[in-house]
Amino acid sequence: MSKLYIIPTPIGNLEDITLRALRLLKEVNLILAEDTRTTSVLLNHYDIHTPLTSHHKFNEHRQVSKIAAQIQEGKNVALVSDAGTPGISDPGFLLVRTCVELGIETECLPGATAFVPAVVNAGFPCDRFCFEGFLPQKKGRQKRLSQLAGESRTLIFYESPYRVGKALEQFSETFGADRPACVAREISKKFEEYKRGTLAELTTFYKENTVKGEVVIIISGEVHGNTPTANQQERGEMDV
């Protein structure tokens, strides 16, 4: 029976892909890619020659019915994003929902997602966390931040490298300048970097230093009566 495969792709190092993902990318009839140029680099690296077509946020509404029909006609289709797992702050949800509604079988492989290594390596509690992805740039942004001000779980955000300083400044104003945080950048790539400190310290650093690459911001949840975590106080861990 034909189906839609949701296949995570490396967020940095091209070796961060499963053997099953590689096999399926070779076996399916069609690969849907957020950016065919980016995905071609991966496919060429592993000598994969499956037909490729673009599927991104600007055309997905027009394409979902056509793609679903192709799967119903017997084609196996793989959906990938530029990096990470489709649907997690990337196109994918609309197609998956359409297939589910039509009774088309879907299968999502486990694999790369930027926020998982970021939150684990940040050093904050990761048994419970709140993943917010990209916040609205303007309308609704401050309202959402205000709603999260009392959140006790570790907070995770994606942010553009061009807005890191401004975002940290907003976080500092909303959550408190002394709230411990970590900025993870270029995960799984050559220049992978983690900067830890208070929101005030990180704001100062990223206001003075420009960065490139994908950015994940992890913020400690609110601890009533004691903003820094006990372990951080004992270690004096503010390394910015």
C-alpha cells in the first residue's frame, strides 16, 4: 500500500541520517523538498537519484490535493525539509493532515530536530519543556511572551540570527534579567556553539556580536523565589 513518508534530514553534519531514511529516499517514487537545491546536496552526497519537486509554505496549499491523489494512485512519496523534521517549524502539517483525513497511510521516521540536542546540552531540566518554535515577529508576540512569563517548564524558542539580540532583550524584559538561559547555534555543524548566562548577560553579548546560522534559545523555567537553578548557583555557571 502506498503512503506518505515524513523523513527527517540532517540539521548540520550529513552523517546525521538513519539508514532507513536513506533506503526510503532511494525507494520512493517522489521526494517533496522545501528547497530542491538544499536537498540535492544531501541526495548527491549519498548518490540518490529519486525525482525531486519543491514543496514549501508558498505552494503547499495548492499542492496538497494533487500530492494526495498521486499517493492514492499508488505512488510512495517522501516529504523532507531543508533540515530537521518536516512539520516542526517547517512545512509538512498541512499535507500530513490532508492524508490523514483521506485515509492515506502516513509514516514519520525518527531523526534530527534542532531543539532536542539544544535543550539536552543546555543543562536545564529537559524532563518537561515548552517548545514555542518561532514566535510571531510583531502581532501577538508580546501577548504570547506575557502568557509564558510564569511557565515553570524549560522554554525553547527558534530565532533568526539577525534578531537574537532583540529577542533576548524582550525575553529579559518579560522573564527577568537574571533568568538563566542558553543560546545554541549551528548545532551539529563545524562552528557549533553554546553560550550560557543570564538573559541580561546574553543580551549584552549578542547586541555586541553578530552571528550566523540556525539559533535555538533555551530559557530556564520560573523557579518561585529563586530564579537561577540550585545547581547553577552552586557552580556559579555564567560563562558568557
